Amino acid sequence: MNSQFLIVLGLAALAALVIILLRWLPTNRSRPVSAGGWEPGVYLLSSEGCDNCTRARAELDRKSVPYREIVWQHEPAFFDQTGVDAVPSVVVVEEGGSGRWWRGGVPRHLPGIGGRAG
């Protein structure tokens, strides 16, 4: 009975450690995006009626990050050009035209705007 208790306790501790590590790791990793012809800056790609987009907008506002919002219903060609297929998404375009795309919301760190946002 005592060894079974230790096994269950060990598994519970391992599960807690995995949960802590998963929460600590960034959930939305970036990938390169074709940003030819875009002005440098931060872009929030959103859609009308999207609750997560509202939260992403509020997060950028809270961090005092200047951004341009592009709404799918108003500029669908923009989404087709970039291949962005999810909202909210954040795209950071740096001088020289290189861009990074974060799918699913606002990343903790926004490069190209002075390091850490907020």
C-alpha cells in the first residue's frame, strides 16, 4: 500500500511539473511571412465579431504598442497575399521588409519595437 501511494504521488508531481513547464513555454511561436511592400511596424490581423481579436486589441493597447489593424472582411486580399489563415494574428515587419507572424494572439515579446512590449 505504501509503495502504491508513493507511485501515485510521484505521478502527480510529474504531471504538475509538466503543466508548469507547458504554461511557461510560449504558446504561439512565430514564423516568417512575406512582407514585401509593407511599412515597418506591428499589424493586428482580425475579423469582425471575433472575441479573441478584441482581447488581442486590448492587450496591444495595454502594452502601448502602436499597430495597424487589418480586418479580414475589409481587406481579404491582404490575407490571401500573406497566407495568414487565423485570427487574431500579429505580424511584425522590420526595416528591410522581413516579417514574423504570430498566430493566435499577441506574443509576450515583440521584436523590432525596442525589445519587450509593455
